[in-house]
Amino acid sequence: LEAQRRAGSLEQERSEVQQRVAQLAQEHTQLEEEHSRLQGEAEQLRDELESERTKGFWRRLFGG
């Protein structure tokens, strides 16, 4: 009887751990997607900044 109760408890723990692993895997995927998006955004901002740096002072001041 004790062994059956313990086995049931272990099975429940195993199920909870599997659910947590699945949840963490999903969160990991979402974070990787967010990281990729932010890397692209940072690259775009770096390109824009470099483009502005190559303009002369008067051109930056008055546009163009």
C-alpha cells in the first residue's frame, strides 16, 4: 500500500516536472524570438546612426 502511494506520488511529480519543462521550453522559444527581433532592431539603429555620422555638421543641422 505504501509503495503504491509512493509510486502515485512520484508519477504526479513526474507529470508536474514534464509540464514545467514544456512551459520552460515555450518560454525559451519566445525569448529566442524576442532576442532575434531585438538584434535586428539594434542592427538597424546602428546602420541609421552610422549613416548620420557620415553626414557633415551643416547637413545634419539643416537636414538632407
